[in-house]
Amino acid sequence: MQPGGAFKAAASCKLIKGGFIMIRVRSFTSQDDFENFIDDVNENKWETVTIVRENDNIACDIFTDCKSYKTAIKRFFKALSEAVPELDCKSECEGMLESCENGYFNSNNGSTWFWGVESIDECGWCVFLNVKKSYLES
């Protein structure tokens, strides 16, 4: 596949100002489209929130350069607040920050959502959230 090939039609991209950096938001309609994006060696994945909406699932993540998990979480939810309006980003952000402050860097309720915050290196973080659409509607 050529860079920027077939998956572009099913993806959208938007820039969100997150502090002093611009964060791209890429939305995909399937896991296959997302995998094509991941496989595209010409695409910079850092500072990009990816969102995959497929069936009853919404999967989101970001890889970001910053020293603090707090900054990474805030960037993530700032971008998600516009891209996933059905998600209560303020509440989710506060809950994730509180959990991390108490030493819990991931959570999973088993059936409707899970999230995590992982250190990539001394100045990089991955934040992810997977949630069922039906959970957001309840």
C-alpha cells in the first residue's frame, strides 16, 4: 500500500492545540484501517490521538513526549473532548489522574471499559482507553 493510500477514505484528521504542541486526532472506522495507519512508515505516530470506532467499541490512544503522566493524560482527554463528545472527558480525566496519583496506572472493569498509562521512556507516555459505546449511552 502506498503511504496515505486506501485507509485515508475511512480516516479523518484534526489538529487540536494541547498546551504548546499541536495534537493530531485520527479517527478510523475499522481496526484494519488503523493497522494500515500503523504500518505506514512515513506517518509520525507521536502526538497523534488515534480513535477506532468499530461495532460497539471505541478504542483511543496517544503516544506523547512529556515528562509527566499528568501532562500526557490531560493532552489525551483534551483531544478526546472534541473527537468523542459522548465521553465525559472531564470526569474520566480526573478519575484517571486520581488513580495514577494513588499508584494505579491501569484499570479494567472486565466487560465495558479498560484504560492504562504506560511510560515509554524517560520522556514519553502512552495513554489508552477502550470503552463500549453502550456503556457511554447508559
